[in-house]
Amino acid sequence: MKLNIRSKLMIAISALMVVVFSVAAFSFINEKKIEMAEDIYHNSLAFVKLTAPNVAFNYDLYLAENSFVYFNREIAGVFEQNNDLQGIAVVSYAGEFLYDSSVDIDGKYEGAPRLLEGALLEQVRREDVSMKMSGGAVLSESVEPDSGERIEYFVVPATEKYSVIYEISYDNVDQRIAEMVERIIYLALFAVLLGIWLSFVMSGKLTRPISMLVTAAAKVSQGDFSSRVVLESSDEIAYLGAAFNKMSEDLGSAVEAKIFKEKVSRELELAGEIQRELIPQTLPKVNGLELASVIIPAEEVGGDMYDFLKSGEDRLIFYLGDVTGHGVPAGIVSSIASSLFFAFSDEQDLKVLMNKVNQVLQVKTMSNMFMTLCLMSWCSEERKFSYVSAGHEQIVHYKAKDAKAGLLPAGGMALGMVLDISTLLKIEDVQVESGDVLVIYSDGVPESWKNEKEVYGMERLIAKVGELGGLGISAEEVKTLLLKDVQDFAAGYKQQDDITMVVVKIV
Amino acid sequence: MNTNWGKIVEKLFYGTFVLLFFWVGFKLFLIDYIDFDDDVETVQTLPELRVMFPDHPLTLDPVSVDPGTRQRLVNIYEALVKPDADLKMRPALATNWGLIDDRTWEFSLRKNVKFHNTSVFDVMDVVASITRMQEHEDSELKELLTSIEELEVIDDYTLRIKTFEPDPLLLQRLSMVLILPSELAYLDEINDDVGTGSYRVVQWNEEDSMIFERFDDYWGQLSKFERVSALGRVNPVERVNVFAAGEADILVAVPHEVVGALQEKGFVMNANPSLELQFLLFNFDYSLGKNKSFRKAVSLAVDQSFLADGEFVHTVKQFVSAGVFGFNPRIAEHEFDLEKAGDFVDAARLNGRTVKIHLFKNLKVLGEELREKLSEIGLKPIISYLELEDYLHSLEKGKSDIFFVGFRGDLGDSADFFDQAVKSGAAQNFANFEKDYVDELIAEASMELDSVSRRNALQKVMKAIVEDELIGVPLFEYDLIYAFRDLFDAFVRVDNVIYFDEIKLKQ
């Protein structure tokens, strides 16, 4: 059977009440029993010692002379003073019951002598007050009974002739205990009922907001993020309600953000596709060259770009650029640059072409957007490889003759910084031979991170190009193995920047 | 449908819970503060208490001490103090009292007490009532109050009573003085009840019944019975028949012969010493009475045993009942010896002397026994059986040599008997007995405050009038037997007076 919070709370509180009351009552009643028994002992002892001489005197004065009316009056007075007294007897030192309140009601006893025997006779003949305990022991008044032990009767030597026996009743104690027990039972019952009622009310206060929260949560789960709960209290439940409302609000915002992000992602994806369309889908066939290229953006849209602008079977102009930063702004700038190079591709002078593109970029893009770029040309007839660098990474040149890789000179200024960079640009002609390999790349290659401390680095790049160049493999294979080496080095560490490579092998 | 049943069960559960909660709370917190009349149900089934007495009241005037009259009057009037069941004096119209010196008592009177005629009780009512009892021509309490010297009014609710000599029995005496309103105390005769008691008389059918109604302005706790019928039947057969027919709830003075029969019928019986003693009294005004040999001869000729049944009727040897203070256990047993009695007659030359004996008409058994025995010893008894009124007249005028008299020791003290029936000139000294030394002994006993000395003095008086002076021949005492319908606690008082508001129904 499943119990709700309210039922559990009610059962728990009721059980707690019963246990607490039972333990407390048991302990309290036991203490009270002992306390009352001790009270009776002390009060009765003082009482019997005080009244015994008077009882004996009145016996002599009245009942010994048959005047039972006045004697009964005096005895009634004694009983009236002590509610714990059950019987009074007057006995002679010789060992005879002279008066017994339980039977000698209407006159002096006139029958055969009622003799005392055994231990009682011994008690009667003692000089001190003695008491017979319920356990059977006979104690002197100087010995205090064990805690809570009950007394059957006291024997008090009143005069040389008479002793008085006082029978003690614990009926009052038992009745008071019984009344106490009854009262405690009622109290426990009352507490249990009160506990049930309180737990009913309190659990209502607890479960009602929880029910409201459950309802609101169900609405949230169905996408209604406007669902709110109003809890008028100042306790934890109110905090929970406030937290729920905040959570609901945040969840709504998060979902909106997610949708927006998805939309942006889709747009970025689209932008990436568009950008990828700008990248040559096929490599041109140019005499004397083997080409291989790759571009791996760090995000959907990258800031790297390259393109081949073929102006004949024997001539090829191509470039590889890298816009500062990456992402959409860099992608837009690179796209603009790509379009510009395409538009000005009729220009044969690399410096002029570069400067034209620079001028447009400087004017049309943000002042903080720059682009490094290496613009290259190849003339198969002349077997001439030239390039103009606008602040781009140095080209790694593997010379087959030397079987060694090295860096070609750097130079120039990044595009978009100043309006005219013509004076800063220098065309470099590179003497190449068959088997040479030229690797043009963006900074994402040497700056490929393995961890937060170590990058791939130029040394490793140069060494790898040297190693691969010496293998006599195709440009495509060089590209593939070089890329693999870079990726192996990164070992899955997050790519921080776009990686772009163009591998040119002289054949 | 299920839902409806569920709601009904739920409402029943809540309703039961609320009821249980309030019931427990009520038992726990309120029950002690609500005065439940436990007897209400029983009283509703027994709205009227009916008591059958063996006598009729003679008057409503509290100057009378006739037992039958007093029995009714104590429920109508109140005294300053009231004896409880053991004859201990309790507050009634006096709330407290004490001795200023050996002879001066101070009484504080109860306030806010109303008489049945709506007048308010104060000290002047007490003064007027005591004075009336002392001075009224028909007062039978004169002897009882001779010890009072002066009444001193301190304020409206404080009275001092000064006695001629220290009077240890003053409270007992005052318990006999029923208080009237002062404005009525001067009347010669009181014909209407005007007490402060818990009942007032609403109807009085002489020779049949006196009907009481509860006095709702009573200062104390109201009686359970709104109405009480005090029936009276002198004829024992008639008395028993009325009771057995269910026309009475309590029968007082059950004839001994029918005790067994009533027990068999399921009535609850209770035998109580009557403290009433019957005896023959010699008339000392006549020569025969003055002759000690005559008195001795008659005493020896009386056979007590023929009157006693050993169960309810007991022979006695003195003029107060065993149980009364002053009873002298050392007085010898009565001697029955016709031969010795005859010798006394012969020695005193009383053979053939006529002995006049007046008896109440119901005492023919006793009369015939006396006739037989006195005849046997040579005397010539003439027995006259008289109506009550004539008998009382004969008693007061001393018209017989021997009377049959009874005396009830209502005060539980033999001084009562000596003061009223033995002291020279006492109103009920029907023996006309006068002896100075006896008077002196009585006076000594009445003044003595020390209980032992007073007891000894009273016992001396008893010995003097029984053994030395032979003022009469003690005959017997009897137990007064009550029969109750099994509705009541069979409670009887030592003085055998029935206070209607003390009758308790069984729980």
C-alpha cells in the first residue's frame, strides 16, 4: 500500500506521541508510586506515633467501661484525620485483641478472648514502633523501608498495658495511580489526536505547495515555461517555490537560447557551405606542378582561404590567406578577399593585384580586420615560382637537390591595414627544381596545440616537410602525411585555429 | 457512486475524529469542573422518599423532646451544632466556636441563612430560641439548659454563652435547642414550621403522616429528595403491612418477630443499638416506694430473662445503655430470686400490700408477668393499662407505686439521664427521688472537665441509684431494626435519628 506524505506524517507523529507518552508515563507513574508510598510511610509513622497514646487513653476511658458511643466517636475522629488508615486495633501486652475497628462496631467485644500469636505478639511486646511489610519482613521504625515497599500495619506501643495496631491502606494510592493512568491515557489519546490533526494541517501546508509545484512542473515539462507558483510563506517551501519559478524562467530562456543557437548554427553551417563553395572544388592541372590542398576550419566558418586562379595551361596564380581571428567575421572578410582576387585575377603583376585587393579591404572592412596572404604565381614555361607575401607565414621549401627543407623569406604587410602597401610588397622569385616541394600554410599549422603549453612549431614543420620531401611522394601524399602528423601531434586537443595547407610539388 | 460513498465515509471519519477529539478533551480538561448529579437518574425514578416510623409527632413546637417529635423536627429546624453519625458535634447554624475561658463559649454564626418564612437568621434568633427553651412553660429542655447563666450578643453573628460552672456537655445541650425566628419565639405555641432546615412541612395528617418538601433556599447542599413522606404507625402489624405493601421505602423499628420474613423478601435489614433503655421506676412519694425492702423485693422478683430474646432484646443492669458514657461495668448483674424476694416482703411485713402499677396499654405481657411474680412473693398487684395520654398524666402526677419508663440516651452520655430523670426536682424525675449526696455527685459530674474524673463521678451516681438506692429495676434494652428497600445505603446513626438529607441512594 502506498502512503502519501500526509499519511506518513500522521502515522509518524502518532507513533511518536504514543512512544513519548508511554515512556514518560511509565517513568512518571513509577516515580509517583514510590513517592506516594514513601509519603504514606512518613506521614503514617508520624501519625501513629502521635495518636496511639490517645487511642489507648480513649480505650481505657470509654470502651473498657463499655462506653462504645464516645469511643467510636473518637476512633471516627482518628480515621477522619488519615485517609490511608484502614483499621485500628487495641491489643493488650498480654496478647489479646481488645478492640478491632473492623468488627467491633456496635459495642465492646464480649466473646472468647481473641489471642495474638507468633510474630504479631512479638511485635506487640516490643518497646519500639515496628511495621510489618507487605513482603513479610518486620522492621523497626529506625529502619526505613526499601523504596516504594508497602506497609501492612504498624504496631505502636502506646502504654505499658496497650499497643495500638494501625492497618494501612494503599487503596487511595492505587486509586490515584489508576486515575493518573486513566488521565495519562486520555492525555496520550488527546496528544495523538492533536498530533494527527496538526500533522493533517501541517502536512496540508507542506503537500499543497508540493502539489502546486508538481502541477507547475508538469506544465513546464509540456513546454509551458510561463508556469509559475505563488506560495505565501517565508519558509523553505517558499524558497523552493522561488527556485522553481527561477528555474522555470531560466529554462525558458535556455530553450530560447538553444533555439537561437540552433538557428545560428544552421546559418553558420550554411555560411560554411557557402565558404566551402568558394574553395576550389577541383585542383587545376598545371604543367610542372603537382598540387594538393586542404582547409580545416576551427569553426563552421573559417578565416583561412586559398584559391587557384589559372590563366592558362602554363600559368597559375594562387594564394593562401589568413584573416585575423576566425569565425564569421573572418569568413566574411576572407570571402570578400576571395571575390576580390577573383575579380582582379586578370592583373598579371602580383604586387599590383595584391595592392588592389588591399585597398578594397582597407576601405570596406573593419579597421581591426586584417589578412595575411601569400600570393604566388607559376609559369611552367619559365619554371618560375614567384610569390608576394603580405605578412604571411614563411613558405617551407624542400629542395630536392639539397634534400633539405628551409623557409623562404617573409615580407610585406598584412592586407587591410593601410591603404597602399605597394611599397612594402616585394616579389620573391624562387629557384625551383624538379622534386622540390613548397608548403604554403596558415598559422593554424605551426600553432596547432597539443596542450595548453606546447605547439607544433616551425621546427617540427620544417623537419617534417624535409622528411616527407625526401620520400619522393606526391603532393597529395605529402599533404596527407603532413596533416596527419599535425593531427597526431595535437592528439585530439581542441583545434584553436583554421588549418590550411597548399602543397606544391615541382615535377 | 463510488465517489459518493467515498465522500460519505470520509465525512463519517472526520465526524468521528472530531467527536472523539472533543470527548477526550472533555474527559481530560472539563469533567472536573462540571458538577454531575450522579443520582439524577435514580432520583427521577424515586422522586419521593417514604419513611415509616413507629410513632407520631406530637407538635411542631421545638420545646418537645419526645423522640417521635424530635425525629421530625430535626429535619425542619436546626440547632447551632449538629451531631454527626458518631455524635461528634459539627457546625450547623454556628460555623465555629471556642472557649474564651472555662465558662464562656463564643459562637460565630452562619450568615446568609433564611428561615422558611424568608426572614434572615441572626444572633437574636438564637438568643430568643434559647431563652424560650429555658422559660417556656411546656419546655422539656429546661433541665438541659440550667447550666446557662447568660447570653451575650457581641454582634449580629457572634454570641457568647456563659455557664454557671464549666460545662463539658454544653455543645450536646445546644444541639437539642432548635432555632426559631425571634419574632415567633414569644408565641405560646408554634403551629407552623419556621425553621432553617433542609425540609419544610407542607401537610400534616395527625395519626397518619407528615409530608415534607425540600427547602430550596437551604444554605447547605440540597437533599436528593424533593418530597419526603414521614408515615407513622404505632401498631407494629399495621406498620409492617404498609411497608411490605411497598408504600414505604424505609421501615423504622421493625418488630423482631418479622425480621426473618422481611429478609426473605429481599429487604435490607440493619440492627443498631437503640441506646434506649426500659425500666421500672418506684414512686418515692408513696410509702411503698420509700421502703427499701419493698424496692429490693420487687427487684428480686423481676425475671428479666422472660423479656429478653438474646438476639435483639438484651437484659440490662443499670439505667443507661452499654455504650453510653458513664456506664458502670462494675455494677453487679441483676439478681432474680423469688424466695429471697419473699423474705424481704416478710421482713418488712408487706404481705398482702396492694401495689398500684400503671402501664401503657400495649404492655400487657409485662403487666401480667409482674402480676404473677409479685403475687408469688405475697404482694397484691393491681395493674392498670392506660391510654398513652392517661399514662403520661399518671406519670406526671405520680399516681402509681411503680411505673414503666424508657429513656433514650441521645447525647451518648449518662449525665443526660441523671440531669433529666434523677436530679431532685428534674422534670422527668417521675420517681420523685431526692437525695442530696446523689445531687452532689450529679453536680460534680456535670462540672468536671477532666474526662476520667467525670466518668468516675458518673459511674458513682449510677452505682448509687442502682445498688444503694434502688430507684428502679432496669429491665432491657433493644436493638432498633431498620428495613430498607434495596435502593439505599443501609446507613443508620448512633442516635437513631434519620436526617432525610443524609439518606443516600445506592450508586
